[in-house]
Amino acid sequence: MLQRFLSLIQAGEFQSLLEIARQMNVSVDMVRRMAGEMADRGYLEEIRLECDAVQPGCAGCPIQGKCQPAGRQWVLTEKGRAAVSGMQG
């Protein structure tokens, strides 16, 4: 289940914990716990999105153009990307 969670995060198609929970057919609380566990293990990092007019576009952002202007998002760390690549290979 944790491997699937990491794969969904890497795919970048799901913008909220609710959407990931629906895709995985689990509760939002379960997804929160998985995210916390994966962050504690160094596979994920949380980014807080605070985009505003001062920042010119999405240049340099790890989730360019896929965010909602405010809120929290999770992205894979280098360790997380390596783990997902290992699952696919």
C-alpha cells in the first residue's frame, strides 16, 4: 500500500489527500498517516504552497502548474524517487 501511495505521489495526478484516498479506496486519515510515515522515513517532503503575485509563475517549483495556489502538497525526495524507480524496474 505504501508503494502505491508513493507511485501516486510521483505521478502527480492527485492534488489533495482526499483525491489520493479516493484513488486508493482508503480514508483521508489513512493517507495522512501514510504521508507522515513516508516523510519520517525520508521518502517524502511536504511543501507549503504560498504562491502570490510576487512570485513570477511556477519556475523552479517541483510541482509546476499542478497546484492549487494555497495549501499543502507532498513531493518525493531523492530517496522516494529511487524507491519508486526500483519498484518499476
